[in-house]
Amino acid sequence: MIPVRKGLLAISPLIVFVGFYLILSIVFKDFYAIPITVAFLVSSLYAVLTLKGKTIGERVEIFSRGAGSKDLMFMIWIFILAGAFASSARSMGAVDATVNLTLHLLPHKFLLPGIFLASCFISFALGTSVGTVVALTPIAVGLAHGGEVTSVPMMVALVMGGAYFGDNLSFISDTTVVATKSQGCMMKDKFKANILLILPFAILVLILYFFLGLGIITEIETKPISILKVLPYITVIIGAVSGLNVLIVLIAGIIMTGITGLIDGSYDFIGWLHSMADGMLGMSELMIMTLLAGGMLSIIKANGGIEFLLERMAKSIKGPRGAKASIAAMVSLVNLCTANNTVAIMTTGKIASGIASRFKISPKTTASILDTASCFTQALLPYGAQMLMAAGLAELSPLEIIPYLYYPFALGIAVIFNILLHKS
């Protein structure tokens, strides 16, 4: 049994991280004024100081072992390749082509469910809620102003809801990568667990939008279809669903962007290489956070902090349902403090893994709960990046959009169902 004083000292780097970021964000009235990488750096430096009886070299060695663990290095590889793929695909026009194809396929008589489905597909293909919001919000706002749609906030909420469908399920989403690697499970297994949990609620929301949208008819202006430019995303989706190693899937996607971009003349060979480089550099913040978080958690573990938290939480947890509820509450709380669902999963993943192991909850179920609960929380944050972006593009207040976020609310209900209807 770890004494309370020693245990609190062991977990104090987590408290410093959340406190530093949260307090300064409140002081400056902006959750994006404080670089989160700096918050991780401050808490990591503090964590090194908490190790007693060791030289600086030994402390840094423990930190480095955690930062350089095989799971974290695998995540870094995924981030590098995902950045290269996303940037090279965007540079050759794959994002615009995917949006255009989706809008072509929309049933114009069913505008509301159509926009929701379009957002779901695009976010699943792109693996980013932010990218989906940026791509579709202006279209949704234009349709709201140009047709018989009475609520602009409703149209923006359709895009937001669909964006979190992909954020939660996509194989190349940051949250999926971090959730699966922190729990040591395969992406396809987490996907199967997640889709079984989410799909019924997604269908119910789709039906709701169908009835709400009856009688609304708006023509959508689209450009000529370019199937060629959509092929990289189709390649990645098929490869991921078939269970191929995610690194192979991303490499295949990158090669496909090069082939299609060169054939179609979107860029030359040097342009393709530069687009990949830009994408890799764009993932630098996430990679820095991953390394610092891994090192910090390694020191917390060396100090007995993980064991202390598990001991304390195990006392208050009554069975597997309580364990799953505590995991969902923990990641949601950190998400509220950091306004970043990827960081929330990264910070709580190892603790969640320990709780799940004690109560015999499968890694795929734990990964699903972490991802779904964090997406639910992130979607409803008035100060979340996606919400601020959508509200800014639509010239709305975030509070005008939140009441219409039916799918994110459904995600929260799905997590509760998962907890109550326990299945490991």
C-alpha cells in the first residue's frame, strides 16, 4: 500500500500539467493561447525533479526509456506517415474531390440526412474532425441561407456531428491511434467494438434528420466528378478495413497520392515530396506531445504513481461497470481541462489500461470507451477547436450550435449503454 503523501507526490506531474494549462487558459480567457507542448515540457521537467535518490543522468534515462518505448515509437511512425499522406492527398486535390463526390451522391430531397452522411464519410476518409468542419461548414451555411432551411445552427451541427463520427471511427484519426496503442489492441478490433456500439445510435440520428428534413429541397452546386483523386482515400479505407498493418496502409495511400497526382498533373515529383515533408512537419506538435507524455508517465510509474492511482480507484470501483464508468469519467475530465481529446486519451491511457486489466475489461472495449467518451466531451465544449472553427465560419455563437448536436449527445448515451450493458 503506497502512502498518500508519496502517492500524491508521484502523480503531481499530472496535476502540474493540468493546473498549468487550465489556470493560464482561464487567466488569459483562451484555451488556445497556451501551447500545450509547453505545458507538457513544464510538467515533464517537474517530473524529472520528483525522482529521489538518482542522478540527473539516471532520471533522464528513465524518462527517455518511457519516451522511446516501442508502443510510442510505433505511434510516431503512424503520425509521420499519416501527416505525409494527409498533406500529399490535400495538395493533389483529394479533399475537394471527396467533398464534391459526396455532394454529387447526396439525395437532394433529403438534405439534412444527406449533409450528415456526407460529413460522416468525409471525416472517416480524412481521419480528422477539423478538416471536415473546414471543408463542409461553408457549404452547409450556404445551403441554409439559399434554401428553405430555417436554422443555420442546425446545418452546422449536422457537419459537427458527422465530423465526430469519423474522428471516433477512422483508422487514421489521432484519437484512434492513441487509444489503440495505449491499450495494446488492433485497430480493426477497436473498430469492430466501436461500430457495434455506435452504429445503432448513428442510424437513429439519421432517421431523426430524415423526418426533420422532410419537405426541404435545395439544389447543391457541384463541380465535375474526379474519381481518380478520391482513390487514395478509398485505398486507405479498404486496406484498413481488411486488417492490413496500418503502416502498410498509409504507405500504400502515400504512393497512390503520388501516382494520381502525377497522372493528373496536380504536382510534379518534387512537389509531391515537398507536400509529404510539409505534412510530416505538421505532425511535429503531436509527436513532441507524445514523447513528453510518454517520458512523464514513465517517471510517474517509477515513482509508484500509477500503482497509487489504481489502488485508490480500485477501492471506490465496484465491478466492471464501475471500472468502465471511471475510465469514461477520467478521460472526459481531462478533456474538459485540456480541450483536446487526443491529449486526454494520451494522458489517461496507461491508467485506464491498468483499471481495465484489474477488472478484466478487454483492450478493444477500453479503447472504444476512451475514444467515444473523449469525442463526446470534445464535441460539446464551447471552447473546443472544432466548435470555435465551425462557429467562426458560420458567424454564430458556439452556444447556438450545441442544442442541435444530436449525434454527439448520442455518443454520450452510447457510452452509458456500454457501461450498463456490460460486456468485456
